[in-house]
Amino acid sequence: MSIVVTGATGQLGRHVLEALLERGVPAADIVAAGRSVEKLADLSARGVRVQHMDYADPGSVAEALKGARRVLLISGSEVGRRVEQHRTVINAAKAEGVELLAYTSIANADTTGMLLADEHKATEALLRESGVPFVLLRNGWYLENYTEQLPGTLAQGALAGSAGAGKVSGAARADYAHAAAAVLVADGQAGKVYELGGDEAFSMADLASEITAATGKPVRYNNLPTEDYVGLLTGVGVPEAFAGILADSDLGIARGDLLVSTGDLRRLIGRPTTSLGQAVRAAAAAG
């Protein structure tokens, strides 16, 4: 059985590949497809098949999916271009007759009002129309969205945003990756929808408290009007359109759009999800 992981040179893709190997999938049965294949040299040395693939190049997508039985479509990173890129992969999967296409969507995709969800909703619609057997992995927020900003947060002594007291069910990338691997190797997955999020939801004030506790450096959360938050982001070089999406995502958190209480992630990975405290302490220790 050939399992193709698209977007394999990204951070989530890399975790999925390692999770598949940990689950005992033979390396020769795994295809790691992505743009920067030089990043996968170590996996190639371990027997994983590495294939150059660009979502914007239908020929490379078709080549990467040759012989595939199961495919993980990791959503593209180019906001505004993702629907057509995903369509290319879905079409190639249909032509190949794959038995399962798993797609990394966004939490509560069918009910959220977040702008960031629009392309995920459109992709889910494409999947339903395609006739390809599919499963939806509706991933919540990554804890790394916050922990990777730790140096800047400590330098400022503050977190800023527009999330108010809203809470988010965050989990580590590795948690979502292990869930994807579990689904890819299991039978009877077509038609399922998994709402994936961490066991414990947290607010931005909770995040500030965890950072303070882990580092000994006082950090506060500054809740800003949306316009002010957009201005702050653009002031540090974030493109205005993307700054608007980030601010809108915070408004989604304030509404509860990223709350997940299904327990799907915990069940799929067979253990508790990574906690906010664990993630913050690890990031602080890493410097």
C-alpha cells in the first residue's frame, strides 16, 4: 500500500512521515512529496520515497500520486491560491483511483465565520463533489503558533491580540501529525469528520501566565481593538491583508470558533494531547 504525504517538506508533513514510520509502515510504502526535497535527504536514506511536487504544477502532482492508495493532502500555505492548488491534488487522486484522501482542514469548518476558513470550506466542497473517498482532519490551532513567538513576546513583555477572554483548544503539531498517521493506516475512514483540538482550552491571559511561570519574566496580555491590532501587525512588517486575517482569527477565538470538545484527537493518538504548559516550558528551555 502506497501512502503519499503531500506538503511533506513542511513542518506538519515531516511529523506525519515520522509518525507513519513509528507505526511500522514500511519506508518503501511511503512517498514524501513536496517542493524542497533536499530537506528530506535523511528520510530518503531511510528508504522513504521522495518525490518533487508543487501544488501549482499539475504534472508534478500527477507524477507524485502514481500508484497511490492513500493520500494526505496537507493544505497549502499560499492563502488566496489554495483552492485551485487543492483542486489539482483532488483531480489527480480521482484519476489515480485512490481509496482514501485525507485533508487537513480547520476546526469547526462548517460553522466558523473566520476568514481563514473560507478556502478550507471550499476545499471540503470540492471533495464532496469529486466522488473521491475522503476523510476530514479538521485541525485546531497549533501551540507552536504561540511558542514560536516566545523570544519576541519576552522582549516585549506582552502578548497582543483581539481575542478577548476567548479560549482556543490548541495542540502540538506532532499531536495532529500522529492523528493523521493513525487515520491513514486505519480501515473504514472514508466519510468520517474529525474535529481535532487539545484536551484543555486556554485564553490568551492563560498563555501569558504560563509564559511568566516558565520563564520568570512577567508577561501580560493586551487586548486591543481590531483596528489597533492590525496596525500593530503591519507596523512590524506583516502584510496588511494577512494582518487582517490574523486579527479576524482572534475575533473567531473570542467567539469560540476554535473550541473543540470532541476528544477526537486524544482518542486517535491514544494519549493526552500536549498541554500549553508543556509546550511553553519546552520552548523556554530550548531558548
